[in-house]
Amino acid sequence: MSVFDPMSGRQERVSYNDSSSARMLHRGCQSLAGGDSSTMRVLPYHLPLVAKRGLGSRLWDIDDNEYIDLNMAYGPLIFGHCAPDVVAAVTRQISEFGSQLGFPTEITIQAAEKIKQLFPSMELLRFANSGTEACASAIRLARTATRRRKLILFEGHYHGWSEAVFNRYHAPLDALPERGFGPAIPGTIGMSSSLDDVVVCEWNNIETFERCLQENGYDVAGVMMEPIMGNASLLPPREGFLQTVRELTIDHGSMLIFDEVITGLRASSGGAQERYLVTPDITVVSKSIGGGSPVAAFGASEEVMQAVVSGEMFHGGVFSGNATVMAAANAVLTRVIAEKDDLYPQLERTTGILAKGLHDILTRLNVPHQMNQIGSLLGVILTHGDVPQISNYRGIRKHGDFDRYITFQQHMQLEGIYFHPNMFEAMFISAAHTEEDMAIVLGRMEAGAERCLVC
Ligand SMILES: Cc1ncc(COP(=O)(O)O)c(C=O)c1O
């Protein structure tokens, strides 16, 4: 069979090996388009892995092969698979109170109060079912609040697949404008003209951003970014970048939107805005908030959110804030608030062991690389030779050795360590990962790197 690879933009042939996972995926392809419901999970170079169950830091496939999971379902499982308090809260909600009540519920209010406590800039918020939905609402809110239409996004940043924003965020280098910003390229076939008002700019480059703002300036409703770029490996903002963007957006009367879908509860308990002390106008959170249940939220000051309160800006959703998911979110947030003083140093320490250990291995073996750890997030970039510090999408595209990373990942997957084969994806560590887990991971990574990264 053949599959479209969004990384290369090519139609690739997939060869299946003879595992049960491979056979199951083949069966899946007869009913599910491509074998699963997200293209990211069935990329052509992804060795077949059909998951059966997860517990703590471990995952098992349908052949009962065990993996130490460094992906944590792309981030949400901040307390690991099957976290007991989350499971208990969800089970109790469903069995004693009902999964979906169709009315306001106290559990939703409790979860909202806790988000507000952790993210004080979200004075009022609304729940949604996915990061995509919440990002689309955040943009609508910025347009409503400013009565302007234009939006500035950044290269390599992903804000979901809605009509509002889905641009080719992993565009090839030759498609990127030389001057550092230009019109958004649609991310998929089948889009309308919704991106006509969207400009995409190089990230972490304040001069380029200033020029972009000067040109589009007073028409810009919102400037939206991942405050730590998490969809093109993991890159921190340069010193002062977020602060300057904040000042410039205030000067131009544009809303600053932080998409903290990845960084919320991971960069710190209060996200990147707490870590870097920069307050956006509008915030989106998701992933870790639900601990594995589909939840997201967008929020802002009371003043900005008045448009939603009054109904002037529509926001709805049958499943938005449904009770099962709210029970999960409430359990995650309760634990984060109760344990954050110990939890975050622990997450930082465990992730740091992996970061330092892998860095030492790759350095000893002379494998050129760069690495960034922020909280429980780790980005590993294998490079073609020693290159200057990479600070944005163009840098990774230019210097990243994606093929070598896939070779390493495939080898590690067969050795029972799972992280995503796309080097643009970060690794995600949970509170369930132990220092012993990291010792096992590093032992296998050392052997794996010696076998397949040394020329
Ligand atoms: C930063 C960011 N924003 C938005 C989204 C979209 O979220 P979802 O996949 O839940 O729609 C993602 C998904 O990975 C993301 O990483």
C-alpha cells in the first residue's frame, strides 16, 4: 500500500513486517482510512505498533512486547498510563453520576477554578474537546476583541488542523520567504480561502517580527505562538524574545495568544507564561490538563471574555466540558496543585538524567547533535555535522539529520524503547518514569547508538 508522508510531501510505499501489529494495521486499513484516525500515528516510516495497554511508564503492544514509553501519547499522560487517581475519578463519575449530563455541573466549575489558579491570566475560560478547537476559538476571540482580521503565526508552530490556522508549518526550506515572513501556505488540499488573512513569520527573530508587524501592524488581530516551540523539536525562546513580542503587540493593539497545548503543566505548573513571566492576552491549554482525556480550554481576561459571556462570540459543543473528561481534568489538576513543589523538581530531574545521559553518549560517539530540555520535555536534534546553536524551524530544517534519527528510533523501538520517529516530535516524560527507567533507557540507547549511529 502507499501513504502520503506530510514530512516529505511524497507518497511513500510501506512495507509491513510479519508482527501481529503489522497484520492488525493491515486489517485496520480495510475500515479506517490509513489504519488509524490520525495521520501522525501511521506515518510511512513508523514501524507498526498496535498498542494493547499501558501502565505507568510502560506500554505493551498486541504481541505483549513491553516498551518504556517516552512519548506518553504525545504528551498528555503527565502522570503516566492508567494513573490511579485519574482512573478512580473517571470511574466514579461514570458509575455514580453519569458520563454526560447535558447541564452545567460542579465538576466542570471545579476544573475551571483550578486552571484559573494555575494560569491567572485565564480569568474566564471555556472548555473544548481538542487543542484544534480551542485554538480556533482563541483566534475568533482575538478577532472579536480587536475587530481586526489578520493573524501572525510562526514557522514550525502548530495550532491544530482547523481552517483558521492549518498552514504548511513544516514547509520545505525553498518554500519559505527570503525576507522572513509571507502569506501562509495551506496545510492540506481541500482548504478554503481562510488563510488569506494569515501571515507566517520566522520565530525567535525579533528584527523579522518587527518588520512583519510594521508591514501588517494595525490590521493584526492576533499574534499566536507556542511560547516554547514544541512542534519542530523543542526550542526555547531566545532571551527577551517573548517580552519584546509582548511589548510590540501591546503597542500595535494586537492580542498575544499563547498556545500552551504542549507547555501547559509541562514547562511548569503554570506553563511557559509562568516560566518566562510573560502574560499573554489569550491562552490555550490542552494535553496534560486531561491526563489522557480529550480536553482543552481557551481563556483570557474577564474583559476580553465578555464577548463569550454575552454570546456575541459563539462558542459551543455538545461534548465541551463533558463530565467524564472534567472528572479526569479535575483529578490531574488537584494532584498538580497539591504536589507541584515536589512534582516539578522530580520531573525536571528524571528528564535531566535522560538529557545528560544521551548527550554524553552521543558526544562520546562523536554523533553531532543538539538537545533542549525544558521541564519534562526533551528535544533531540541529530545534525549534519557541528552547526551553530539552532533556534528556529529554518535551523532544524537546514541542519537536522532526519533519516539518521529514524534509523535510531526504529532500532530503539525494536529494543523496547519508544519515542516518535519524527525528529520534530519532542520526548515526554511523566511522573511515573523513575531513575531506574532512565538507566534502562540509557543502557539500550548507548548500545543502539553504537550500532546504528557510528559510521
Ligand atoms: C501546540 C499545539 N497546539 C494545538 C494542537 C492541536 O491539538 P489537538 O491535536 O488536540 O487538536 C497541538 C497538537 O499536537 C499542539 O501541539
